[in-house]
Amino acid sequence: MQDHPWHNLPLQLGRSLDQFNKAIQDDAQFLAFTHTEHIPTPITFAIKSTTDDDAILLTFSQRYGYAKVGKSTDALFTLTALPAQWQGLFTKNPQMPYQSFWGLYGQNIRQDGVAVLGDQLAFLKYAHVWRVMLDALHDVFCGANDLSPQPAQTDDFLVGRYVFVENAAWGRCKIFYEQSGTGPTKIVFLHTAGSDSRQYHGVMNDARMREQCTMVAFDLPAHGRSFPSPKLPHGGYFNSEDAYLSCIAGVIKRLGLKRPILCGASMAGQACIAAAIRADEVGVCGTIPMQGCERVEMRREWQDKSPLVNSATFNPEWVYGMMCPTAPDENRQLLWHTFSSQAYGVYHGDLDFYFNGWDGRGRVEKIDTTKCPIYFLAGEYDWSNTIEMSEATAKKIPGAKFQRMPNLGHFPATENPALFVPHLLEAIDHIVTSV
């Protein structure tokens, strides 16, 4: 390891620090995140290789930041990784999982050699600040990533309304839904855990989709623009397979949709698999799970519902690094915003289903694809529900289809609709011609 060029971070990054110290003073996101009087004293964190004690020290206070070479012992907390891992992170247009430190440290694929040393609470509280500072250092060192272009939208074709839907778990809920398109194929979109259906605006405004499909997307109770469940206390929201599928079936029935296709990512991808198992009950003719598999084994974390951590900054940071780093910036910012804007405990309650509640083992094999075709789509930049996990599940289902999606991550429909829609249309065509 001592022979690796990144065994000592100051040797690689030290010459970029003067430029970084100028750039960070004008970084709009850094200035917004540190615009508070509640950083009473400067906070210093470090990044270092596991093979050397020399570190880069990054310090921030109210609307001010700088970096210098030093020792990690002078930092409140230290992000440490192997030399090759730091090299991957400080690469232009990085490959998965090097698009974010969270890709090395987060959830079910925590990499060997990666650790956070020191004050764990400070690491969580200031996740949004240290991430932005690392992003700025990355861009100074190797150049900003080559973001995909996206034409400015001039018209919007979505119409939103409310409907009341009732189920045993959540009671009678006032649910917001949006519609778009006049095509013959009916499709219902499901948002990810802790977010809302604004994730599908790019897809629902796409001319190809509007011509071929009549599209519906709705916010689960307590999410986005939907009202909270009247049966649950604040912070007491939970999700389960039965509650989720009952709500989906209720929306389909209430809107008079006749056996639509169901499509969703992450938690919603798992729901699409569950709906394929229970197709007659839910009322769907086919499903398109994105970033879904039969089971996600993860140790349950509580940072997203900690009274000591601001969930409005921590929750979006946890998922921000699951995207392709070259996705259009405005779409990445939308995802950060929607995860930041949800009520306390909502994201945690959804993860009750995604992490530990959903279990399709021994059940997915029974999906009848002659009655309910299922087409898996998987973005290659996802380190939470990886493409390997999705493909392994698809192979267990006779007649199931699987498609890998380059340059997309955990939120393919939102990250880059222009890249995603052709994959989606292919999946829709397969289902339409199979039923």
C-alpha cells in the first residue's frame, strides 16, 4: 500500500488546496449550508488514507471554509479509506461506487478499509457540509464531472387532484395524484421511500410517453402533497407490504383504471415485485420494478429518525450519492429537495418495508408471467440495490426480463429522463405484447 500513489493524501491533493480555499468562499451550496449562527466554533474534519497519518484538514464555520495539510488527530472526525478508494473518489466522472463517500461507507456494501473515526454524531450532523466540501475539492483537483445536457422545459402537461382512499393500516387518507398523457397504455408510477411523485415529472412530460401512455403518479399518505394518516401519531408512520399494496389497489380502483402497469424504484421496486405475486388482488396486468430484488439485507439504522440529527439534511445526503454523477444537476437537486421536504419519521417508516419488511424469498418463483409479465430495470450506479441483486431475482422468475441501464443510478426516472424513457418504453412494449 505504501507504494500506491495515493497512500499519502497530501502528496496528491496538497497542491490543490490554495485553489480550493478560494473556490469554497464562492461555493453557493457551501455558503447556504453554513449560513447559520449555530456553528459556534470552527469545525474541523479530516480525510486520510488508512496507510498514512498525514491528512487533509477541512475546516468550516459560519459562511467560511478552508483546507490545509495536517494530522487527523487535530480533527473532530476523520474519513479514512484505502489509497485506491481515494483515487476512485477523486476521479472525473467516477465509476460506481466512487461517486460519493457514502458509496463506500453506506448501507449494504460498506467497503473494507473505509471508516469514520472520532465523533460519530458530528459526522452525521454535518453530513451535508462535509459532502459539499469534498465535492468542491474533487472539482478543483480533477475538474467537474461532465453533466448530461437537458433542454429547458417550456410547458408542463401534468394535472393534479385529490382522492380519498382507505385501508386497514392507514385509515381514510386524502391522497394527491397527478395525471398526464392520453395514450392507450395505462401505467401507475410509485415513488421511492421518503419522497414523492415529483420524481416522475420528467417522464410524465416526455412527448413519447404522453403519446403512448395515460400516466398516473400518486404520493403515499404523509408524503409530498398527500395528507397524513388519521390513524397514526406524528412520527409514527410505518409501511408494510399489506398496507402498501392495499393503498395501490385502492388508488387503481378509485380512479377506475383497468389493470394498469405498475412501475417504481427502490422501495417501490419491491412493491412492484410484491404486486406481481398478488396481481389479481392489486389489479395490475404487469409490473416494472426498478432497483428491486427479492430481499435487501441491511442492519437497521436510526440516524434518519434521531432527535440528535436533522433529518432534513441527513436523509437527502444519505441518498444523494446513489445517483449517476453525470446526471443533470437540476434533477439531482430535485431529489435532494424532495428527500429533505418530507415529514419527520416518514423516510424511516418506509425503510421498515424496504430494509426488513419485504421478503420475496421463496415467493418470487411463483410469479405467473403469462398473467403478469415482469420486467426488471436496474441502474448501474446504484450501490443500495445493485444490478447484481436485481438480476439474480429476475433469473428466479420464469419468463421475467431484465435490463441493465448504463449511466443511471438508484433513481433512474428522475436522474435522467431522456436516458431512462427508452428503457421504460421497451419494458412497456414487452408487457403490452405479452398480455
